[in-house]
Amino acid sequence: MPLLPLAILFGVVSLVCAALLLMHAFRRSVGTGVMVLLIPCYMLVYAFSQFEHPRKNLIVAGFVASTVLTAVFLGMGMHGIAALAARTPPPGF
């Protein structure tokens, strides 16, 4: 199964969850929103400590898990492409 489409799929899920976190942070205050936007680790701190939403568990778990899965599938997919490109062509080409 090709891994790069899975990386794109999980990347989109991660982006949607991050957008929900970011919108909530900007609704709370502009300063909090800017911190969530510009400081990468603060998004996780905000998600666990200040984010209040009826589906908080699903959104935070979706963000963390899909970010990790995106990185894994992207790395494995690029490794496969690099291995394919490093192969020597058969004689006669």
C-alpha cells in the first residue's frame, strides 16, 4: 500500500484538529492565539491545560496521533522512494 497518500490523509486530520485548537485559542484572547500559532510546543500545553470543548479528548488525541502518524508514514514513504531511485536500471536501458 502506498504510504504517501496515508501521510497526506493524516496530515489533513492533524491540520483540522490544529485549526480547531487555534480558533479556540484566538477566541480566548489574541495573546493566547498568537502564542499557540507561533510557539509549536505551546499548542500541546494549551491543548492539555486550557482547551475546553465537548470533544476535547477526540480533538487532542486526533491531533497528537495524526501528527505522529504523518511523520512516520512520510518518513517511510520517502525512504521507499529513495530506495527505488537508488536502484540501478537493468542492462540495456
